[in-house]
Amino acid sequence: MEVRGVRHAYGRREVLRGLDLDLRPGMLAGIVGENGAGKSTLLKILSGELRPLGGTVRHEGRFGYCPQDVVVNEALTVRQHLEFFRVARGLSDLRHAGQVMEVLRLSEYVDERAGLLSGGTRQKLNLTLALMHDPQVLLLDEPYQGFDWETYQRFWDLAARLRDTGRSVLVVSHLAYDAERLDELWRLQGGVLRPAEGAPA
Ligand SMILES: Nc1ncnc2c1ncn2[C@@H]1O[C@H](COP(=O)(O)OP(=O)(O)OP(=O)(O)O)[C@@H](O)[C@H]1O
């Protein structure tokens, strides 16, 4: 993925001011930034949900976008969500979804209605729906919100495994996290990306 000179504003509020970003295959990268820095705006632009006022986003391959807001229907079970998204994405099976669910320990909730799931368990479903078509580029907005410590560790193991099989993984958070887990860590500040302190060389 190659991003050049991306600009965006809401009315007179400039949020992104000529932002560049390169995401290579087999790269696990992080972006940190304070609340309101423009992280979600950037991910919406990268995923194609929002059209920037300027600049270009070039990419190849399938996308997986895990938005910050959980996109589940409370009345449907986990299994019904999987089936709905399987058909919508034209997948022949749920093999990959099953693997993600095993790692995140979601499988045991497969017949539970989403409305009855805890916040962290809903987020596991949100993440599974974003990854179930085995995307080449993963854009994850606060993907571990609500996760307990063990699930948080499992999430990073999964992210590293996806990186090791050639996927590009971009994780966005307002929390600074362990830089050693990442190949690159940037800070979104003043509408551009800069290497974050503590980032690997
Ligand atoms: N649809 C919108 N209309 C107007 N202003 C918006 C809109 N979406 C975001 N903003 C503003 O743009 C700025 C960046 O918002 P954004 O949600 O991208 O930040 P963020 O870094 O993801 O924040 P957080 O960590 O709180 O999720 C904020 O000042 C926000 O109020």
C-alpha cells in the first residue's frame, strides 16, 4: 500500500495534512495518536470508506478493515453473522474464520446471540468478521479494545503470524504499545506521520 500526500478536513478543521505511508507485504506496523488526532479518519480513507480531499492511496489485494465501532446485529447469533458475511463475501467455507475464532477463543460462543455477548467477546466477533476472507492488507482500528490480557497476547500472536505469512498489518491505537512487537511504529500528530519514540530502527 502506498499513500501519498493525503489531506482531509471536516469543514475548516484540517485533520490530515499531506500524509505519506508505505505498507509492505510481511510488515506489522502501528500508528499511535491522541484522541482526535485523525486515526479513524485515516483508516476510513485507506479502506475506501471516505474519499480524501487530496492525495492518493494505491494498493493491491484484498482488504480487511476492522472499524472501531463494533458492526454486529444484536439479534443474530455468532454463527448467523459468519454465514451472512460468508455469503456477502462469496466465500465457499468458513475455514479461515474458524482459525481466527480458535485463536481468540470465540468458538464456544458460536450459538450465542450477539446482544448477549460481553463487550470484549463482541470485539472478537468484530475482528473475526474483518479477517475471515484472509485479507492481504489488514487495517485494524483499536482492535483489542475490551480484551483481557490473555486475549490481548493472543491477538498479537495472530497479528505476528499473519505478518509472517506475508500480510500487511496496520494496527491503530491511542495507547502506546510495546514497540518491539512491531516492524514500524509511527505517531500521527499535526496531520502527518512521524517515527514514534521507541520505534525499532
Ligand atoms: N464526520 C465528522 N464530522 C466532523 N468532524 C469529524 C468527523 N469525524 C471526525 N471528526 C473530527 O476530526 C478529528 C479527528 O477525528 P478521528 O475520529 O479521526 O480521530 P481519532 O484519532 O480516531 O480519535 P479517537 O482516538 O478519539 O478515536 C476530531 O477532531 C473529530 O472531532
